[in-house]
Amino acid sequence: MTLEVEARKGAFRLGVVVERSAYALILPASRPLTPRLVLAALQISSQERVRWTKDGRLLQSGAVMIRRAHPVSVATYAVDTIAGLVEDPSIIAKWRMEDSLPAQATG
């Protein structure tokens, strides 16, 4: 059985309309997150984000280039990575505890 929806420019099958609508809703949710969204999702400071990114604990998924007066590169983070950290806040707590310990001298 094929259902059709009447539109101004012709008829569309309902399945195509549903598929396009689902894609339009899912696509933004799967895009990499900006640093500002990461800060909000994880409730961390910008200093923590930078430190954990530099030392490899918080993995970047890539970067985007913003072109203004001068091009600026902005780190991006995978939705799955951030979602995992949101689901298990003990990881962030462990990182904070590790950061609060005095640095041990290596010789």
C-alpha cells in the first residue's frame, strides 16, 4: 500500500516525507560539538576542557575553520564521546581528583 500526500508541486509518498523529516531531525544531533556545547554538557570550565584536550583525556573529533578577519580553528568533539562522559560523571570527578594531586617529580 502506497500513501501519498498532496502538495503544491505534486504528490509525495509518505515514506519519503517521513524519511526526509527524520534525517532533518537526526542530522544536527550527530554533528560534532563545539567547545561551548561541551562546557555546558559536562559542566566543566574552559581551562579543564583545554587541559584535558591537550593531555589526551578529552578526545577531539576534529576542528572547524571559522573565517573572520583572521581564520580561527575551533576544536570539535564527537557526540558519542561527550554522551559517554555525561552518562558516567565519575570520569570527570576522577580527572579533577588527578589534577588536584601534587605533581610528582620524575628524575
